[in-house]
Amino acid sequence: MRRIFLTQLSNAGGGVGHQFSNWATAFTLAKQYGLTFVHQPIRIWDDFLGLGIGEVQYESVKQLPLVVVPLLNFETDEGHARFKQIVDSTPDNTLLHLYSDQHSANLIARADELRDKYWRNRSDYPVGVPWSGSGARIAVHVRRGDLMNWTAEERAGRFLPNEYFIKILRSITQGIAGYEIHVFSQSELEGVRDFDELPHVFYHLNGNDFEAFHALAGADILLVSKSGFSYLAGIVNKGIKYAPPDYWSKIPEGWIK
């Protein structure tokens, strides 16, 4: 059996969603092409997410001959054909390294494995949750923070107004006897005050990112923003997920669009 290794160093300057996209591209391609995935930690979030659990670590194979894969478009047949050529011409015991900041829109082929990694890690390293009652736990990620430093043109494709979420929440809560709504955002209270029209709303603003992520991941119902942060939380979440419109990564089956 041939053994060729595949890795990618995530862009340390990006947020967790951006870094995860880099990491998951190599993770997904490795399985698709029968390669051995090599884990390189993502900045800040690696231990929390548990991504390296059960994987070959970069330090153990970094001495192998290295082949750098050029930037390819994995959304096209041509990109995959070129990658297969590289794999087929690569000798055993070689480390293939994807071009820096390589992305693929399909990050969900191994979603079950990612979910297992996260929840296995939480059993060893638990995180507190904000739920106050026994009703349905609804979590909403309202992306603001970084977007508010962008120009209107730059944030147009990623900004979702409060009313977008409120409309969905009105529909959801009509059929639920007991529930609580938790709004997570890097925002001042005035920026999300529109949610006050709904009952049982709790705000979590400018808080701990790990605690926010875990709450999103553990919600019974999750409303995802145009954000890699809540998209990743949606992947590991076991409940009902509402996908953002016109999102750039592939939406898993079962998410509500």
C-alpha cells in the first residue's frame, strides 16, 4: 500500500473559520485521494477543537522529502485532475504540502469525524453553557465585530441585518411552548436591541470566543451568520441549523435554507 502524506499550514492571520477552511481542505482531500493526512495546529483554537486527535503530527514526518502543491482550483475538474497527476507521480514516503492558504468550498465530506473530534474533546475538557431553563435552546450568531471596520461595499456580501434573524425567530417560536433565545455578537447592546421585541432573549456580547462557540455548537436550534466561526459551530452542532443565504462554502444536507 502506498503511503503519501498531505498537509497544509493554516493562515495564522485569519480567524478560526479561515484557518479551519485551510485545515479542512487538506483533511478532506487526503481521504478523497487515499493519502495520509498530517495535522498542523491552527492558531489558538487547536486544543479547543481537538482537530489533531488521532492524526499523524507534522513533527513526526517533517523530515520526509517535500513536494509543494501549486495553488489549484478544487471547484473545477481541472484542479482535481492536476492534483491527481501530482499524487500519481509522487513516490512513497513523500510529504505533499498544499500551497499556502489553499481553500475548497467542500468542507463537509468528513463532517461526522469533525463532530466526533469536538465532542470527544469536550468530554475531557468541558466548557460552561449559558442555558437557564429546560426549554428549547435557540442560539443566534450575529456577525458584527470585524465587519464594522470594513467599508459598506466590503461587508455587503457578509452582513445580515437583525431583521433577517428576527423573521426566522418569529416563525420558529410560534410552534414552541418553551424556549430561550441567546444572541451572540461582537457588538454593543444598541446594535442588537431589535431582538428585544422577542420574549426570552439573552444577550452575550463581546464575550469569550470559546464559550460562545460551545454554546452555538450545543444549541437545539442554531441560526448561522455568514461567518466561518458559526459555520464551523454548525458543522459540529447536532441540532437544527439554519443556513445563511448565499454562503460560499457547501451547506450540509439537513440544514434549513
